[in-house]
Amino acid sequence: MANLLAFGDSNTWGLIPGTKERYPWGIRWTSLVQEKLSEVRIIEDGLCGRTTVFDDHLRPFRKGTEILPLSLESNYPLDAAIIMLGTNDCKKVFNANPHIIGKGLELCLDELEKYVAPEKILVVSPIKLGDEVYLPEKDPEFDENSVKTSINLKREYERIAKRRGNQFLAASDFASPSSIDDEHMDESGHRSLSAAILDKLEEMKIA
């Protein structure tokens, strides 16, 4: 059986929009992918608030480059990996543009490629943030510039994946944030993303 690591943030963990709860098995995209793949074991490693390289002093242990080596070693051996990070890097406190966030992604890819062949790594650019995500009743850790940055991650990540020989998929082509919080996928988003990832894994000869 092949082992596939799914490393991401709250949209990999399966946060229900507007809550602190998690979508159950059978709804979050990682579980939907698992249910279709009898010969692949999906290792779910999603964490709310996770970034590529930024330290969030309000929420420790969210820095992807620090946690990823531990995840890779503890889940060894791995045959493939999916990485979907970048949304939290768009927070206004980090003041990072797409190029800088892409640099953070590459440091994560450097760690992944110590265990997984580049062509077996699927880089997924995250869904875009909704236009009102920064409202007080939603997530004021973001601002208007955060929305613009999230939109431009698709082009930056695609460029990086192509240069490094990784696979690429844009989650924003298949799913949008819920209007409840303008940040997290609803059930239909998880279904759509899972179908797109399954197609990509089949193309990669993982599925």
C-alpha cells in the first residue's frame, strides 16, 4: 500500500466555516480521497493556522518548515505528498507578497524532496480569500491586501512547481470559500476539490 502525506492548514484539517469544529470523515476532502483509493493510505496532517515559514506568536507550533521534518520522519516511508499552504501566510501581520510566500513554499518543498521524488509531490495553491474575510465578524487578521495576495498565489505556485518538476493544481479552480467566513470551504467545496485531486493523482499514477 502506498503512503501519501496530505500536509496543510485548516482547509486540509477540515474546519467547518464559522466554527472551531471539524467536518467528519466522509465530508472533508482528505477522507473523500481516501474512500476512493483502496491501495493508498492518506496521512492527514492538517493544522489550523499553519504557515509555510512564519512564526505566529499568537499561535505557536504553526511554522510548516519546523513541523514538516518531524511529520516526514514519523510517517516514513512515503510514496507521494500533497502540500496546500499559503492562506495563513496572507495575514496582515506577516505583510508578505506572493513572491515571499512562494519562497516559504519552496523551503517546505526542500524538506519534502528529502523523502519524496519531486514528480510525486502535488503542490496545491489554496482557495482565494473572500472579499469580506477581514470584517470584524469574520477574520480581521486579514485585510484587503490579503485577498489580493491569495488570488496571486496560483500563478506563483504554478511557476514554482513547473520549475522544480512538481505537480500542480489550483484549489481555487474548483472550490471557493464559504460566505459564512470567506476563508474555509463548505461541503460542496470539499467534494469538488477531492474530485480534482483524485483526477490529478490518477494522472500521477498514484491512484
